[in-house]
Amino acid sequence: MSKNILKTKSYLFAIEIVKLSQRLQKDNKEFILSRQIMRSGTAIGALIREAEFAESKADFKHKMYISLKEANETKYWLSLLKDTGFIDEKGYSNLFNISKELVAMLVSTIKTLKKS
């Protein structure tokens, strides 16, 4: 069940990241940071999906670790976008909170994998 929640939440987050990237490019003509947030923000869910067909338990855990790293990187880009005035506090807070939830869920998943 938790894997499905993680999969769904990461997919919905990716949709919001794509929309943010599109707004940054259209409204602000910002192409570098928008590509960075697009890459890391959409990679989270892509790696979770990739892990579904992992070749081994070690491969699954590795993909989850990479997804965690991408989620953490996305938090960085969101903070940078807020602090440079590209996104407002409301837009930042919503996306940052979701990214924190994803990090927490991924950490929990990885901890569970370590126990087994």
C-alpha cells in the first residue's frame, strides 16, 4: 500500500513540477533553473517506477536511494527559486512540503529495506 501512495504522490508531484517549469520558461524566460527542477523533480517518480521492475533487492534499494537523492536535490532547487524571486512563498511552500513528504516516505522505505 505505501508503495502505491509513494508512486501516486511522486507522479502528482512531477505534474506540478512540469507546470512550474513551463511557467518559469513562459513567464520569466528562465531556462536553466527550470530544466534543473524539471530533471530532478520528475526523476523521483521515474526512479520509483523503475524500481518496480528491479533486477534484485539490491537494485530496488539502489533506485530508491537515487530517488531520495533527487528528492533532496529538488528541495534545493525549490529553495533557490524562492530565494531568487522566481516563485512566491505560497507556491514554494506547497511544493516544498510535498517534497519533504516524499523524502520522508523514501527514507522510511529504505529503512524498511535495510531491516529485511
